[in-house]
Amino acid sequence: MSNTAAFSRRQVTRPRRSFSEDELLRQFLDQAPRDLSPAARVARARLVAAGLLVAGLAFQWWFLGLIA
């Protein structure tokens, strides 16, 4: 293997996470709700979709107001 191939492979591999980053990730994942019922998942998805729709419409109205 040539030196350039070894160098490019070394750049692609990610460095190992330190313990503090692992601990922060673990704490973040512990806060996430794990056991949502299917109905709760559907309700959450609908709320997110409605929020995105409202945000999109608000942006559209704002943008049309800018160019009008």
C-alpha cells in the first residue's frame, strides 16, 4: 500500500470518543422517552407535521410580503 492510500484511510477513520463525550451521550439518551405507545408516537408525529406545516406557511407569507 502506498503512503497516500494509508494517509487517506487514516483521515476517514473517526477518532475514538473520549469518556466525557460518551457520558454526555448516555445522559442525553437517558432523557429521551423510550417507551411510547403506538398512539403516542402517532400523536407526536402529527404534532411535528402540523408544526412544520405552520412554520412553512408562516415563512411563505413572510417571504411573499418581502417581495410584494
